[in-house]
Amino acid sequence: MNIEITGLWVLVTKATGLFLGFYILLRLLRFLMRRTIVRILRLRDTGQAESNLDKRINQRADALTAISNSVLTVFLTVLTFLIFLDLIKFNLAPLLAGASVFGVAIGFGAQTLVKDFIAGISNLAEDQYGVGDIVDLGEAVGVVESVTLKSTRVRALDGTLWHVPNGSIERVANKSQEWSRMILDISVAYKSDLKMVEKTILAILQEYSTMAGVKEFLIDFPELLGVERLAESSIDFRVVVRVTAGKQWDLARKLRFLVKERFDEAEIEFPFPQLTVWKGVKGEPGSQSDI
């Protein structure tokens, strides 16, 4: 009887030590995994702007840590359970055989899910996009609201929420990563004095670069490239400038507003469609008039 109690006590002690060791090891590995992921991401992304670096790293580290914690938990739980069964002298052969068959079946049925997970890990590791970025994923265009290993949620301008499986994303156009370029074409009528127009635009850009709500987001001084196009009814001047990521649309609206005000003051005419109409009488030379 004493021998049986002693054996049971030894078994309980070993099992307790096993589960306690599992808990300590899991906590330690989770801590080390988080620190390792953050350090690797920092080494990889040293070229990014410092103000945006910590935020993006934390977002990616949270997602990668979540999946690594899940994998570690499942692995250590299964390993601990198998060790425990071995402690109580349970025959593991039938269990392992059944688990193998079950694993193969799950593998065949979850190919799409695995593809999404691998694509999600690749996206997080390479920082293709993150929460808050404005992206074009094909049909889904808008602001990224959340990124998981399974899918990406994108909110379109009209409010539509797209759920895009990561495995189906073939290309990513990120319009708000690191920095953006504002491109604005300013159209004038053909009869305009181009030298005067050019001088006026340069003065507008000088004023624009000192405006509150604008200068904080300019990376470079706005550049007037010159005449970009001779269109059907207009001559187009092009302005470009590097700005803070995602601010190009708002800054372009402010520049258009300022251009309209200053062009009106300088009496520079904006273009409008013109049509030439030919009128003729049978047997007489035709005449033309402009509308």
C-alpha cells in the first residue's frame, strides 16, 4: 500500500513539475519571441522616418507575435500532453497513427487557409502595408482598417468595407508609405501670356509653402516643371512636390483653392471648351464661326 502511495505521489510530482515547466517555458519563449521580432523589424526598417517607425513596427510585431504565440502554445501543449501520457504508461502508437491521418486530411482541406496565412506573414514581414495606409489591392481601394494573417479589411471612400483574403492579393499599390508626391496640373487658356502665368504660379507656390496646415507636411519645396501638355482647350502647367504620406489629396485641394483666388486677382483666364462650327449654303463657299 505504501509503495502504491509512493508511486502515485511520484507521478503527481512529475506531472506537476511537467505542467509548471510548460507554463514557465511558454511565458519565457513568448517574451523572447516578442523581443526578437521587434529587434529584427527595427534592423530591417532603419531607413524609414523615425516618427512613423515605432508605430508600424508595433503593429507588425503585435500580429507576428500573436501567430508565434499561437504556434508555440499549440506545439508545447501537444508536446506536454504526449510526455504526460508517456509518464502514465499510455500506449502512444495508436494515438500517433490517428493523429497522422487526421493531420493529412486537415492539410488537404485547409490549403487555401494555409495560403492566406503564409501571404499574411509575408506581408507583415515585408511591411507591404499597415493599418491606416491607403492602398490599391485591385478592386479594393481605400484605407486599411485591420490586417490579420487570414485577411485584410479595406474601407473604400464610399464606405464599402472590403474583406480581402491575403492569399488572393497579387499586387499592392501603397499610396501612403514613407512619403507621397502631390501632382497637380494647372490649366490656362491658349490666349494667356505664358511668361506671366509662370511668374504668377511661382509666386503662388512661394505663398503656399508658408501656409499653416501646409508647410508642416511639405518635404521639399513645390516645383513647377513647366508646360506639361497642349490640350484641346487648354495649356497645362504641372506642379509636383514630395509631401507627408497620405497628405497629397488634402494639400492639392488647398493649392487649387489658392490658385483660383490668385488667378482671379491676376485676371488669368481658365480654359473652357471651344467649338468651331462651319456654316455653308449650297453652291457657296462655307464660312466659319467660333462658339
